[in-house]
Amino acid sequence: MRNGWVAGLALLAVGVGCGTRSGLAVPRDPAADSGVPTARDSGVPEDAGDAGDGVDAAICGGPCTDEVFCNGEERCDPETASCLPGEAPDCDDGDECTIDACDPDADECAHRPEPRDEDGDGVGACEGDCDDGDPLVSPSRAEVCDDVDNDCDASVDEGVRSPCDDCRPGCNRVVLPGVGGWSPTGMNSGGVEEAPDGSLQLSSTRTETYFAWIANHLFGTITKLDTRTGTQSAEYDSALLDGTNAARPPGERCRTDAAGGNCPSRTAVDLRGAVYVANRAFFNQGTVTKIAGFPSDCVDRNGNGVIDTSQDIDGDGIIERSVPGEFLGQMDECILWTVNVGSRNDVPRAIAIDAAGTVWVGLHDASSVVQLDPNTGAVLRTVPLPRTSPFSGFRPYGAAADSVGNVWFVESASGSIINVDASTGALGSIQTASMRGTDCSSSYGIAVDSRDRIWVAGFLCEGAFRFDPVAARWFDVALPDSGVTRGIAADAMGRIYLASSHTYIRFLPGGGFDTSPPISRLTIFDADTGRGLRVIGTPSAPLPGLGSTGVGLDSSGMVWLVNQDSSTATRVDPTTGAARDFPTGESPYTYSDFTGFALRTFTAPNGFFRTTVAGCPFGPTEWERLDWDASVPRGTRVEVRVRSADRELDLGSATWIGPFTARPTELALPPGPVPQRRFMELEISLISDDETSTPSIRDITVQFNCPAG
């Protein structure tokens, strides 16, 4: 392309004037002096030079282009009437692997390949190096886990990431169940079954443990009775004297008029089959004891590698002290703990477990209730109860939990009940029953039915009372042929069951009382109407056993009566009336939810599954995360709790952590962290507040890291 001064010389050569702006002295254009219009006043636009050679010729004296492509397209400047150089063409083809330039010989853009290797790894960007600034990246490199595409195949860390999808070589994920599926059994689960699609769901029977836990108050023991066979599976001391409590010596006779014995009475069974025992210990320090329901929950305290616990070694259905190993007393490793509750002579009587699993104990002589941590027995809350007279407050005698978050307490003989909100400790108001026509107010045992209505046995009134918390209304059922009703229970079919110990009990004006000879009697009626009355154990067809104080239900629909005077438990078929008596310890005195049926059926219908995951073979195991694939309909939930130990055998003595309810859940965060031990046991709980719905879980993934490799 020609420069502007070259064009000026060319114009001079042909005698064409271009003005003086070119820097050369040239004659003035005659037209400027003769009145011929110039570019500025002729009406020609200032950009008219773009119109082509005709305009160039008119203004600049001839065409400005030299027809050379590589120096650009020249144009005429109307202001100076001179030719201006063009801009060189842009030959960039957008390809960094070519050298782009205009070839003057060919007078066109040329693109020559440019091989280069800026990072010196032997492969240039134009040969496939996707990062020519990093010598560790090229098509010839092997992929390593570093969040970089090392081999330039447009994928990052393919085939080299850990199972946790990161670059830690020791990180692992275990997906449960394995190839064999969940395979729930009586040893690892309760109340769950494997669905046709392979998921784990609640079974129609929910959690079943098949045991009745009966407190023998005379010498302070607990009988574990197999409800399927009526045989004694085990017997335990009701208190563990390990130096942490002020319980009375084991085997000491119970006294109510002076200090003596631990005097157990009420028992409550949790969702894992463990039992909590209230030891009244009159004139002494009352306590609560927890006994494990599964051997896997017991503690190998002596470290011998086995769980030393009571069992029927000779298979005769009775735990005998004369047979070595059948009764271990204080050496039994399934007695987990005993804790003091309240102060001396507060007399813990009532006991119940709420839907969250915490334990509520009524301190009769202190007119208060305490909430205990189910894992440790630590007191979570103390709730004073209101005064009922100038001299005393409400005295809790029995307890039951409903499904909407209340724990209900009943007094003895007053007909009064009161509720405590299990989550806040807030008190409801006292409600008092009264029999129509007689104005009789009395009470003893307490139960909750499937509609969360509260039932109390009439005791000195010949009947039973029902309180509807929603309507705040009482309903009474007259039972003139039932005698002295004490224990009470409800089933899932809308029936109420009452145990009667005597035909009458009369308090005497000067103190004390007069009673009939003891009887064993069972009364059944419809919970909605009070009708359909049936009495089993009449004078003409008596039941075996004497002095029935408690009544409970097992998973097969059988009814159990606890007989204080005959030291037996009677199993009754409520349909046929067939009955059989089985021995317990001396003077059993239990009328609470001693099978756990009410908790499993009404308070928190549930099931559970347990399994163990092995972590790192050496070094610590960093338990990191849980996640699960589950279907959780409204009104149901999935909860997981875990515990860890260095030996699988020691898991039973480890503390449960949880429940974890959100997914995914980080095990290092509250309620964690989980201790960095080799084995971790998981307990998956499926819970339904709606009997028509069940949650189900397809799989659960456990993530852990082995920092030692």
C-alpha cells in the first residue's frame, strides 16, 4: 500500500493539485479561485470518498487504490483532498496453532502451522496438549486424582477417585444391605420385615420382644418371663450396687413400715426390649435400674469375652439359685445401671416411657416427677406437681404415655390424673373422675387407648373411668361384678382389660382396711361404649392365681395377670377364657406396661434393625457420613443411632449416639461425633404415628476414612 506522501507525489507528477495539507507547496486549485465549489462547499458529503473511484477522482484527482490486498484499501480524505493509506487486513483465523500473515507474493492471507511446546513435556498444544503451561498434563500422561484432566481426554480423575468421590486413598463407602438383602431376624431386629421390592418396612406386628418383666417386690428381683412359653428366661437383682448409688443390699426383705429392701414395683419396657425398674425403697433412697433386653446391649464388665447373664441352663423353665449360672445377682452383665432418683424416702412408684424414649418417674412422696436419659439415667428435668391440699401435693402412683407427647400420672384412690408435656415439662390441670349415681371417686392403674383417651381402674369404685383430653370429658363404666379393679390395659382392637385382686377392700374408720380373700379376675369390655362386658374368673369358674394386681398384653393377643398373693403370672386367652398359671419370684407387684405392648402399639409404633460395619483394619476409623434411600410417608419417620468400639464384642457396652434424623448426616456434627473406633453398630428405627402407613428404607450408605491408609 502506498503512503500518503507517495500519493501526493503521484498527483504532482500528473499535475493534479491536492492542496497544501500534504506538506508540499503546490499551486492552488484554479477552481477554488474561480468560484468552482470545493469538497467543503460543493454539497458533497465529507465521507464521499467511500463512494468509489469516481468520488476519489473528483476530489483527490484520481483513484486512491493501488489494487494491493496486503496493504489494505486506500481511501480519499475529502477534508485534505488527499489519499489516505488503508489498514492491513486481519489474517487471524482463530487457530492458535497457525502463524497468520498476509503473503505479498500471493497478495492474500496465509496460515502456516506453528508447532510449539511451551511447557517442554514433549507434546505441544497443537498436538493435543490441553494445558501447554503444565508439564504434568498431556495426552501421554496417566490420570491421577488431583481434580485435573491429566490425560487430556476431557474427563477429570476418571477411574482414580476414591469410593467417596474424592482423592483420599483411605476413604470408603459401604452400602447396606449387602448381596443377601436385609434378612431381619429375631436376633438383629424387631417389628420389621423385608418387602417384596427388597426394602425394609414395618411389619404388621411391629417390634416384638416376647417377654414380660415382673417385679418381685419382697426380695427385690425381676423375673423375665417368655410370653410364648410362660417359662422364666432370666432373673435379676432389681438394683446394681456399683458404688454410684445408695440402693439397699440385694436380697434384703422389703419393708413398708421401716427401712428394708429395694422394694421394686412398676416396670416399663422400651422399644429395644430393655426394662426400667422403679425401686421404692421405703425410708431409704429410691432408685431406677435399667436391664438390657438383648445380649448385644449387655456389658462385658469382666472382659472375659462373653456376656455373663442369667439364663435357664437346665431348661426346666425356672431360674434356680441351686443351679450354677442361672442366677448371677450382682455379677449379671445385663444389669446396665442403677441411679438414685429424688431424695431419701421420695418413693419412686410410677414409671413410663415417652415416644422419644425418655423415662418418666413419679416420686410419690415428693409430689414430683423426673425425666431420665434412657442411656445414662441422668436427670433431664424435674417437674413439681401441684398441691391438692394444704398438707400435700399430687402423689403420682402410676403413669402412661400417649402418642401426642403427654405423660399421664394417676393418684391412688383419689380418681385424679394430671399430664406433663414430655417435650417442655409443662403441666396440665388435674382432672378428677366421679362415678355417676354414687359420686364415687377412686383410681389405681392407668392406661392409654388407641384414641389417646386415658383410662383408670376404679379400685374402690366398682368400675373404670375414661377421660377424653380433646373433649375434656369423663365417661364411667360400672362393673358391679368385677370387684376391686387395679391393673388396666387397652388393646389395638378397642377393648379394655382390668385385673381385680379382691371382691372388696374397705378402709376402716380407725385406720387400716378390711379385704376379702384374694381372687384372680379379668374383666373385658368395649372402649367406646363400655358394653360387651365379659368377666373371666367368676366364683363358679375361677382363674388360677390369687391377688391379680397387674394386667398386660403380649404380641399374640394373650392377656397376662400378675398375681401378688400366689406369686404367679396367669396367661389368659381372652377369646376362649382358657388360662394357665406360671411361677414368678416372690410377691410380684407389677401393674404397669410390663410387656411394652402399649408403648409399641399406641405411643410409638415402630420397628428396628441392627447391623455392624467394620472400619479400618489398623489405625483410627474416621466415621464421617450416613445417607439413606427411604420412603417416608407423612406421619412416619426414619431414625438412626450408632455406637462404636475397637472390638465388636465391646459394642454392647458403648454408648448410643443419636438419633440422627436428617439425610445425609455428618457423623462429626451433633449429636456426634462418633468415636474413631474400628467397629460401628447401626440401629435403624422405622416409626409410624399412623397405623395405616409405614416408612421403608431401601439402603443406607456409611462413609468412613482410614487416615493410616
